[in-house]
Amino acid sequence: MTEPQKAPRRRRARKDDGKFQADNPATDVNEAWEPIEVADTLPKNDYAIKPKVKPQSNGGKYSQAPKVRPTFGKVTSTSN
């Protein structure tokens, strides 16, 4: 089986002032699109794995201390 030919990568052509370039119907070339160069392979980036968050004893979101439940006299709040 033969693989189909990939169409070349392209982008819209622009004029000097930034507006889109129109196609001229009198020519066989489509001036509205221009080809762009694409690298064959992208460079591989080495990503470091971040360490997991360790619980701390000084409070905060990940603390080991028990959560404080607010009390208002004899009225207490409970949550599930």
C-alpha cells in the first residue's frame, strides 16, 4: 500500500500592513497562502519530576494537625 502524499504546511499570507493577502484569480498560483518550513523532529525536552507535597506540622493546607472546628457557645458545626 502506498501512503498518500501529505500537503505542505502553509499559512495565510499577509501584506506589509498586516492585513490578509488576497488571491489573484488571473494567475494559477494561490497568493493567499504561503508555505512554511516545518522541522522534521522536535527537540526532546528533559522534564524533571517534581517531588510530592509532604505534610507539615505547622498548619496550612497539607498539615498533619487536626482541623479546628468552630464553636459558638453550645452550638457546634459538623461536616460530613
